[in-house]
Amino acid sequence: EKGGFDHFMLKEIFEQPRSIADSMRGRVQAQEGLLQLGGLRDYLDKLAKSKRIVIIGCGTSWHAGLVAEYIFEELARIPVEVEYASEFRYRNPIIKEGDIVIAISQSGETADTLAAIELAKSKGATIFGVCNVVGSSIARATHAGAFTHAGPEIGVASTKAFTAQVTVLTLMALAAAHRKGTLSESLFRQLLTELESIPAKVEQVLQAADKIKEIAYIFTYARNFIYLGRGLNFPVALEGALKLKEISYIHAEGYPAAEMKHGPIALIDEDMPVVVIATQDSSYEKVVSNIQEVKARKGRVIAIVTEGDSHLPGLVDFTIEIPRVHEILVPLVSVVPLQLLSYYIAVMRGRNVDQPRNLAKSVTVE
Ligand code: M6R
């Protein structure tokens, strides 16, 4: 059942090339410049014309929402707010008719997310779902949506569901932007083509598993971790920290890299591992300065870098290379080494990786 892997989590991490491809299958035909999302057909106009989108979710699904915020705003120029479902539902949120709510949930059974949907619906919003489980309560409660085709996710730590969510949300943003006319035909086609290449690029990252395992070994007994990223890699930093804490029980925090100097930098010393997602995109130079600030205080830096980066290996303690991808799509690839890092650290600490203490796969109570 674990397909030769020691844990479901590892199996699911390695399934990502397929689950990402499955989430695009029948939807993307890059060569023809076609993108079709059946479950959105009657609602695409409404999405494209909306003045405001509110995205709700919990945990990893909330992180996928943060990634989607950048993509929707960048491509479709629609203002997006991302909310924890549990906060949204208890604070008399301002929702008007015409507002779009996108609810993200792997299980489709998260109590807070379901209740937030019912509240938004009662205020006249149109609800889109991004769920992995067909027939789930959340899938049934939404007006429209697009399923992630990640397949069953058994490990409590969400991995392939996250990349499938980001894939589907990217398709939704592309479809809305294309319909709205805020995205040039050439960039639309380029992004579809790049999307089709993502499974192979994720495969390439998976081949670095042994190197990541060696790095994990070195940091097995760290007591704290900091994760930093900017732009689209900021939510990836949050996701990396969540993965580590939930399965290894090591305290970890994710921050936008520039926030360091507003407090967390006080934590940096030679015992503090700092994982920095430092891919070569529009914020690269800024991230490099943030790395220098950490190194000046003797922090130990593990950097996720774009392959061929010749500068960072001389500056940091360890590098993990990932293939070059369009900036909009980078989270799909940059999250993978962080999943593996937390997996190996948790295994080396003897944790119950698939069923961490105090956690359930779906949180059906508030
Ligand atoms: O099923 P959902 O996507 O609604 O679940 C949301 C969270 O409970 C879930 O992502 C949780 O944070 C995971 N254990 C993270 O790995």
C-alpha cells in the first residue's frame, strides 16, 4: 500500500509529478493554447468580472491560498484577501453580492472552512471550491469549483495536496485573466507550456533526495528553525515551517525575509538553522542581502537556489538546487525540498511521520 516507501508521506511526496500532471489533465493543452476548467464554465465570467476575491482555508490550504493571492493579483488584477476560515467566520466579515469566495480544502470536511462557506453564502457571495475529495461536504456546499486530482492523501502532513491546490488555483487565475484580457496571449501560452514542464522539474528535485537527507542528518537535533522567503516564496517558507513542526516537533517559524530585521533577527546565532528560499527571480538580490544579514550573525543557512547559481554556494552553508521555472510557478517546485527536509529530520528523530501526535487528518471539529 505504501508502494515500497517507508511512509505514506514519502510516497506522496514522490507522487507529485503525477498528481500535478493529473490536476492539469484534460484541462491544459499548451500547444493549442487551450485551458478548460469544466467545473467553472458557467461561472468563469463572474470570476473574471469580480471586484474582489476572498480566499479561505486552514493550515496548508491557507498557504496555498496565499500563493494564489499573488497569482490572481498579478495576472488577473483582482484584489484578493486570504483569511483563516476560523477567523473569517467569527468576525462579521464584510461580504457583498458579487464577491467571490474561494474555499480551499483537501479533505472537504474541515469544520471551520465549511462554516465560513455557509456564512459567505448567506451574505450573497458566489463560492468556488478547490477540494481533493469528490462528494465531500465542502465540495457539495460550493456553487462551482475545480477538483484537485491528487488522489487520496493518507499522511497527516499535506504534501501532494498542496502542490495540486497551487496547480488548480494557478489554472483558475490563468482562466480568469485570459477571459478578462489582463494577460497577453503570449504570456498565457508561455505559462501553459511552463506548467506542462512542472512534473518533470519536480521529478528532478526528487532526485536530490539523498543530498537533502544528508543535510537533514546534520540538523536533526536543532531545537529551532527559521524559514525565509519573499514574494511567492513567502508562503512556501510558511509551509516549510509548518511541515517541520507538525511531524518533527521542532519549533519552526516562517517569515517574509525582510521582516527579519523587525524582530526575529534577535534569535540568530550559530545554533539557528535558517532555511532561505533564494531562487533567481525578481526578489533574488533582496534575498541575498537578507542571507548576508543572517551570516553576519553566524546563523547557519540552507539555501534553496536555482540550478547554476554560482554566487550563493560561496555565501551559505548548504545549497539545494532546483530547476529554473517561471517566477509565477516557482512554489510548485521550491516547496518540494522543504517537504523532504522535514520528512528526513522527523524520521531521524524517530517520529511517527504519518500520524504525528495530537493531529488528525481532517479537523471536523472547530
Ligand atoms: O483538509 P483541509 O485542506 O481543509 O485541511 C486543512 C488543514 O487541517 C491541513 O492542511 C493541515 O494543516 C495539515 N496537517 C498540514 O500539513
